[in-house]
Amino acid sequence: MAKSSEEEEVESLFRSYPYAALYLVQSPPSTVNSHATASSNYNHLHHLNSCNNNSPISHYSSSRGSNNSFLQDGDKKKLHSHEALRNEEKRGWIKYLSFGYSNSGMWILVQLRWRFLLSLIIALFVFYIAAKPPPPNIFIKIGGIGGFRLAEGVDGSGASTKILSCNCSIDLIIENKSKLFGLHINPPFIQLLFGHLPFAGGEVYGESDETTIFNFKIGTRNKAMYGAGRNMQDLLESGQGLPLLVKVKLRSSFHVIWGIFQPKFHHQLQCLVVLADKYDKIHRTQVYNSTCISNLL
């Protein structure tokens, strides 16, 4: 009965320690005294306790190591996904410039078209930089004053005043330094100052790599000058001469590569004319002195 009771206690100990290693313990012979039996049971229990203590620690350590390996694999996958997302963000719209974005024929055609257009634009721009026309030189020169006459007269209302009639010839000299492109000149705006008398001419075109001279005629007939007419007459009779200012404003442009590039220039030309009260019959002009300047704005 004692032996059966001890076996039941051992079995109950094995059930209470699930991690213990199971092994068979041989019962001692009946000749062994109770003290030996108690000592054997004590050693057996001590061995079970040591196995139970080591087994959970060993199981915990193994489980922890396995968990760490799973965490490392998860971290690697997250890091890889973040790097892929970062690389995708860096590429941005650049991916749309690649043939590999799509295998469709339309996509390949679009890629070929924009590459061709970009190459053409770059080629045209390089050509324009290499052959860019230099600014033109434009001058004016007084060709002659055919007649300058102040006379007494009446205006439209019947008031007595000085009536002016004059005819002035102006030469517009265009020096185009470009060997490839012609120079287009918008209609010039001309003013004769001592009293404003604006006149306009037609459109002018200057040939490439040439110096072209255009002649303009400005003048007026039977223009009422009122108080200015008396001052003009006094200056002419004084012998100091009558100062007149001729101003010409114009714009010029080159049409480069079918007008894609149109460099434009603004010119302001002035001539100071000092008119004498004498007439040169040989040259058929009023005697005068002139000084002209040209400004590129």
C-alpha cells in the first residue's frame, strides 16, 4: 500500500510539472529500509525540480530568439517598402518620360514625338544664338529744304496771321550688318518742331547685309502759325538763323526662322537744323546747317 501511494504521488508531481522530462524510476527492492526509500524519493523530486526550472527557461529563450527573428524579418520588409516608396517619390513625373512606363504603341509614339520636338527646339535655339543678327545702324540726314516761305495771310476764320509753306527732304540711312536676315522697319513717325507738324511715311524694308537709303518728304502748305509765325520771321531776319528740330521715331525688327524669333529695336533720330534767310539756286535749297544724332533705345 505504501509503495502504491508513493507511485501516485510521483504521477501527480509529473502532472503538476508539464515541462519535466519523463523517465522511468525503478522501485527499490523490498530489502531497502524506509530511510533509503525516502532518500531516493527526495533525490528524484530534486531532479524533477531542476529539470522543471531549466526547461521553462530553455523554452522561453528559444521562443524569444524565434520572435526576434520574426521581428527582424518584418523590419526588413518595412524598410524595403519605405525605400521603394521613397524611390518612387523621387522619380515623380520622370517615370512618364521613359519608354518602359508603358508598352503600348501610342505611348511609344508620344515619347518619340516629344523627343523630336525637344531636339528641334534646341537646334533652332542654338542656330539663333549662333546667327543672332546684330543691332542695325540707322541714321538720318537732311537732304534739302526746297522752300521755306512765311507770308501774311488769313486763317479759316478770317483772322490775320503768318502762313507757312515748307518742303523738307530727309534721307533715312539703314545699315544692316546681318548677312542672313532682312531688317523690317515699321512706318516712322516724323515731327518738325517749332510748332508740331507730324508726318508719317510708308513701311520700309532694309535688305540683308546692305546699306539702304530711303528718302522722305515732309512739309506743309498754307499752315496758319499765329504767334509762332511772327517769332520765326524775326529769327530769320535777325541773321541768327531759325532753329528747327526734326525728330524721327521708328522700330525695326528681324524675322528669324520664319518669324519664330523677332528681335526688336527702338530708334530715336534727331536733326537740329539752323535755317538762314537765303536760297541756294545751284542746289535748289534753302541755306541751312544741320547736326544729326542717332540713339538706339
